[in-house]
Amino acid sequence: FQAEDGIRDQPRSRGLGDVYKRQVAAICISPTLLAEAEILKGKKATVWSIPTNKIGVEILTQHEAEYTGNPVEVDGNIITANGPQAAREFGKKIAELLTQES
């Protein structure tokens, strides 16, 4: 994954800012796409990273997200998780927030 391959360069992604009015969830490295679309600006979020590869953290912070390092992070209607080890908790949080909407 290269930062220059970012979502903001994709013509179909330019309207993503309106998406976050609903529940939005991203896991592993995909929170970087939300950050590049400015959906995470001013929000707490997490993303996959390892000591030898912190590009996800860098992208979040460059786009003014507050990186927490937690396995799963919920900020309003946005849920982010840092990878496969967080998948169960991530899924539970999604289900919890969706059932609160009904």
C-alpha cells in the first residue's frame, strides 16, 4: 500500500463525505481510505500497524484523525478496527450500533 495510491485520487470517491451521516466501519488498513476522504478528521480512530510499518498511522494523523492504537475504536457513527485479531469485537460493535438505530 502506497500513500500516493490514495482514495482522493479516485474520481468516484469524491462524494464520500456525505456517506458518514450513516454508520461507517473500516478494518485493517482501510481506515486510511476514510482518513483520505476526510471522514475521520477530528475523530478517534485506529488502523493496522506494526513496528516496521506505521504508514496507516501516518496517514490518519496527516488527515487530522486522532490515532488511539486500540483494537476497536468507536467515535459517533464511525467504527474502526486494527486487523483480523479485532474482527470479532469489530463485528459486535457494528451489530450493536445498527440495532441502536432501529
